[in-house]
Amino acid sequence: MMNRVSIRLRLTVWVVGLMTAALTAFGAGVLWLHARWSRAEFDSGLGDVAATAARMIDEEFAEHGTLTRAAAEVRESLDIPGLATAVLDAQGHSLIAHWHGLDYQRVTGTERLSSGPTFRTIAVAGPTWRVLLQPETTPTGPYTLVVARPMNEIDREQSVLMRVLLLAGTAVVLIAGSLSWWVASSALRPITMMANEAELITADTPDWRLHEAAGSDEVGRLARAFNALLARLARSAETQRDFMADASHELRTPVSVIKNAADVTLDRRTRDEDEYREALTIIKEQSRRLTRLVEDMFVLARADADGQRIALRPIDLSALVTDCSRAAAIIAASKQIHLSAQIAPTQMVSGNDDLLRRLVMNLLDNALQYTPARGSVEVTVARTASRVTVAVADTGSGIPLHERERIFERFVRLDAARTESAGAGLGLPIARWIAHRHGGTLVVGERDGGGSVFTFEMTARMQDAPAGRSSREGQPDRTQLAG
């Protein structure tokens, strides 16, 4: 339910609730302190009257010698309007009294203290009385002074103060609620504007960005983060569109060749066996190319979705590179390319055999594709500290410095190497993705004497060396595979 309420309203409710609780606690404290201070002042006034009465009785007692006559002499002086006064003997009988509406039976029935003055609050049908019982003594015996006064004034002050606090508190809560609503509206206005702008962004407006507020506050950071997200999404969408366009272009070529070969072959009712073989050979080659292209695109699609799970296990990278080099030697021999290998024995890594073979074969295919006849390709496997390095160097035309990162993008083929037999430009992107999934790196550099060198590096697997290993362990073996 709270999720349906706006943040502005929730902030306002919280502020009003907290302000109401704070003002309620403050008002209760003020009323309590006022009651304590007023009662202390009220009791102090009763004590002053009792002290004055005690002095008068002492003076009259000194003159007349009896408590009864002394009390009678001060009777008129103790008759104070709005104030109940009485003098009680040791047995609690009234010697003189001016009750003025106070229930004297409740007073005389109240236990009197002999050690000091005692205050009592007596609630009767009318007002509430504050009573002071102050024990005194004379040479003939003790007596008790009773001084009482109704607490109407204190009750009236408390009532007035309570009404003032209620009115003031209500006004303060309303003002605080209004201010919190205004402040919340002002603070959330940029977010509301951003939400409205975000609702207008569609696939037809990929370059639209939110208005970024000046400053480095939270709203500005949110706008910049959202714009950065939009930029990444726009780049992703653009990459996807380019991928689809390039994929369509690459798929169209073998499909067109297959269609044309079939159409030409079927154009005549009868043909020689050689003509049928030639047509079927063309269809087979283009189908193989089409299959390879679809497989590469599927691998990249799973890479984008991070759906390719890699099962890692111990692998002898040296043996794997040797197998790949022997397979590539057949292609190298057909193209009159000298292929050699310099491979350090038994370099163990943790990886996926199929993916690492694909990486190495892609590097070898790329090198053989762009190396001219009577050129050379060299494969190297070496160990450096805790890293294993696989390098494939060729004597081709090389790659310009500004193109060395671009060649790892999908469907990118350098113009100088763009031929009908060239690949679709997916081998190197797949190879770099495999390298990254194995926690390694794949970079391209310039080979000494001309050409390019692709270097794949990953972490070596630590293991104990078996006993009886040859003294040549760890040293590279030079092998001429083709040429």
C-alpha cells in the first residue's frame, strides 16, 4: 500500500508525525513543569500565611498566657477572604476557624504531623483545596495551624496554557506540513522532470539524454548515471544493429552463390556429370562457409548473453598448440607457407579444451590467411613466471597501429586484405572473448622484420614436477611443421 503513495506525501506524513510527537512531548513537559512551579509557589504562599499566624499567636500567648485567649485575639486577623484558616488544639478541636467552604471534617480527620509542615490536596464537590497543616508548640502544649486555599487559579492557568499549546502546536504542525510538502516538491521536482523526460525516450530517440542539473548533488549524480546508462544502451543497440546488418550481408553472399549455382544448374534439363559435380562442389563449399559463419555468430550471441558456461580442467597447453599446429600445417603447405613451432614442453593451465583449441586455430587461420606465398608463420609457447604465453607471428603486411584494436571488432576486415575467400571477420573477436573468459589477454603487435604477432597470455597451473624428468624440461622444442 505504501508503494502506491508518493514520496512527497510520505515525507510530509513523516514530518507531520514526528513534529506532532515532538510537540506533544514538549507540551506535556511544559504543563508538568508549570504545575510543579505553580504548586511550589502556591505552597510557599500558604507557608508565609502560616508563619505570620504563628508569630501573631506567639505574641498574644506571651501577653495572655493561654492558647485559647491568644487564638481568640487573632481571630479577626486570620479572617482572610478566599483563605481558610484554623487553629486546632492537641486533640484536634477547633479553637478558631474560618473555613470559607472547606470541609473541616476532612481536615480535622486528616492525620497531622508533629515533625514539620504537611501539605494535602483535598478534592471536594466544588474546587480543589491545597491544605497546609503546620504543627506549632507553646509552653502549655502543642497546637496545629491550618491554612488552605482553593487551587482555582492554578487550574485556570493550566487550562489556558493547554489551550495555547494546542493552538500553537496545531499551527506549527500545519506550517511544518506545508513547508515539508513544499520542500519535498522542490527537491523532487528535478526527479519528476527526469521521469517525464525518460518516458519520452523511445527507440526512435536513442540519442536523447536527460537534463543534468548543475552541481554534484544526488540528483545530478542520478541524472549523469542515467545518461551514462542510456549511452551504453545506445551503443549496445547500435552494435546490435551493425551486427545484424553485417551478419545479413555476410549471410547473403553464400546464400546467393548457392541459389545462383542451383538456378544455373537447373536452367537446362540435362547437363554433364562434371557440370553437376562442379555445381554441387560450389554448393558444398558455400554451405561449409555458411555453417561456420552461423556457428561463429551463435558463439558470439551466447557470449553477449553470458550464457556460455565454461567447464575448466587441467590442460597441457603445449600439447594442444602442437595438435593445432599440425592441423594447420596442411593448409600452410598448400599455400607454400613455412610453418614452424617453438613450444616449451608440458605447460599446464586450467581451461576448456574446445574453446582454447578454437582460439589457437583462429589465430593460425588468421595468420595463414594474410601471409603471402613463401612467407612464414611461427608459433611459440613459453613460460614467464606464473604466466604461459602463446604467440603466433607471421610475415604478412602487418596491421597499422590505429587498426590494432579495431580488428577485434565483429565483421571487421582490413581493406587491403578483403578478398572473396577471406573470413567473415569473427575469428579474432571470438578468440579475444575466449581469452577473457579464461582470465587471460589477447593483443596484437608488430613482428620484428615486418608482419604481425598475436600474443595470448593466461595464468599457468601450479603443479609438482614429476620425478625423472629430462634436463631439457621447460626448454622450447623447435619443430618445422610445413614449408
